[in-house]
Amino acid sequence: MSVRALEKPEEVSASEFQSLEEKIYKTIELLKSAREAKTHAERDVKRLREQLHDRDDEFEQMKSQLVTLRKEREEVRSRVEKMLERIDALTAAESEA
């Protein structure tokens, strides 16, 4: 601090003090709003993470089900091909007789 500041402190007018007070209250309100927004955002993030986790579980279940269905399809295809081969063999045997 300068010697001058120690000798004669600056006087603050009532209007300047009131203006400063208003700025402080506005800052407090902005801080409250920011904290509230942060709380909402954190809640949304938590909810979205839970949904993502649920979707991941559902995806894994569907993937497993798809693998099972593909295996079943291949088994059915193989059985149908064998039946068709037998029918062809029977048809060929009848035409030869």
C-alpha cells in the first residue's frame, strides 16, 4: 500500500456501495443457479449411464440370442438338405424301376 492510501482512505459513496452490494447478490444468485444446474447435469449423467449399462446388457443378451438362432437355423438347414437328398434318392430309385 502506498503511504497516501494509509493517510486518507477513499470514501465510498452510498450509491457505489449499493451497486457493489447488488453485484454481490447477483453473483450469489448466479452461483446458486450454476450449482443447481450442475446437480441436474450430474443427475442426468447418472441416469444416462444407467440406461447405457442397461442397453449394454440388453445388447449382450440379444447378441447371444442371435448366435443361438443362427445355430438353430444351420441345424434346420442341414436337416432339410438331408430330407431333400433322401427325397431325391427315392425319386431316382422310382424312375429307375
